[in-house]
Amino acid sequence: FCDWYIEFSKIPIYNNSKQKALVSKVLLYVFLTSLKILHPFIPFVTEWIFQYFKALNSKIVPQKCIMVSAWPKENKFFLNNEAVLQINIIIGIIKALRQFRSDFDIPLKEKITIYISCKDKLIDSLLSYKNVLEKLCNLDNLVISVNLERPPKTLALILSDIEIYIPFTKLYLIKKK
């Protein structure tokens, strides 16, 4: 079960967005499929969890037990290499910013401003995930632009085709000892 998908899915679920129902269905589908795959290795645990979901709502789990449910098959519909590349870029930005916060002892609760400069080919994807970046990185301001000139008094994080600039204003540049 992808920890990043779970983290990304919190945004539409907690905000009661239009995507909440779709995201919830995907989470349930992946979870039940994972149970089926794990069943040969931990049958009693997976059966107990399966029956628990069945008791909550028999429409969610129509099968009598996990052992007689159909084995998951590969579904080409869910394969999207472009989406994987986009998500990996977003994850890279989030990881870099979290590492930066850790290195400079900047609490995750403290909002920061960042500027992202990218190549033209990445702008649409970054803008489409702007909300995710703002929420998961706790940003008060996020500027995304193509070939953005480095603002004064900023530190730069370089990630292949992306440069992230973070203003010095609120940073703890000397680590606590």
C-alpha cells in the first residue's frame, strides 16, 4: 500500500472535495487487493480484516470469504508512466523540503515561502500539484515559474530540472546545539 498515495489522499478527503468519493474507492480497491495478495502468507489475519469490512458493509465486500474471491489481475487501465514521472518529481520536492527543514531545525508546523523554477516541460505538472505541495510542505506562499531568476537572499535546492529557492527571512541558519 503506497504510503505516498495515502498521504496525498488526505487532502481531498479532509477537505471534502469533489474527489473524495473517487479517492476513497481507490484506497478501498488497493487495500482489498493487497489483502488478497497477502492472504496466502497470513491467511487468518487477512480473513479477519476481510470479514471486518464485510460486516461494515456487505456491498463493499460481496464475497463470502477472501479465499473464494477472485485473484487480482493486472489492469492496464491503471498504468500511466507519465503520472508516475510527475508524482516522482512531486515526491522529490517534498522530500527535499522536509530534509531541508530537518537540517535547519525548521519545525514542520512553521509555514515557509518557496519559489520553484523549472523547465517549460514541467510547468503544467507542477501547477497541477500546487495544492498538494502547499499542504504537504506547509507553505504560506508558493511561486512556480519557468526559468525563474533566483530571488535575492535565498538558498537554493537543486533537483535535476527544478530549482527551489527558500528565502532566508524565517530560517534558522545556525543549528541549535
